[in-house]
Amino acid sequence: METPSNHEEYIANAPEELRPLLVNLRARVSHVLSDAEEIIAYNMPGFKMGKAIIVGYAAFSKQCGIYVAPGAISSLADEISKAGLKATKTGVTFSPKKPIPDELVENLTKASKSENGF
């Protein structure tokens, strides 16, 4: 697959069952980062402020991921666990069966923005 040129194209090319999750995720992140630039980096959509990518997201075959600064993950580990989601050092995965709560998306976004000095 070619690198998408924008967020809409990326979402349109994602697995159909994941598209509503991506649309909602993009809306929540965009709301918190209203002054950020939407970009495509590393073949996935992201939100950039200055030179820092604050949030990125991706779709895979059966799940999605949101990618943020490592401190955002560690500071919200309890909230991620309570939502029943799995996290890596910089990301949280979710699916239609285990969607990510809007509040968690917003909190991860705010924490990542803060860790990046904004």
C-alpha cells in the first residue's frame, strides 16, 4: 500500500470495522490538539506541534493503536489497566471489542502534549 497523503485517505484504507474507531480517535485528539498540524509520518497519521509528533495512530488487521510520549503511558497506567487495554512503552492498542474510552484518549493526548513541552 502506498503512503496515504492525509488522515482521510488513511482511514478510508483501514479495515472497515476499524474505521469508526479511527474517526472517533481522530476527532478526540483533534479536539484536544486544535492548534496541531495533521501529518502523515512513518506511514501513519499523527498530530505535530513544532518539531514534535504529539500523537500518532494506526490501524492493523484487527486492532488500532494510539502512540504518545512514554511519560503519558506511564502516568496513565492505572487508567489504561482499568479500561482493560494493553500498553507498550509508547502505545495503547484497542479494538471494536475493547474500544478505548474517549476520556482516556483525551488524557493520553494532554499528557503527551505536556511531556513534549506544550
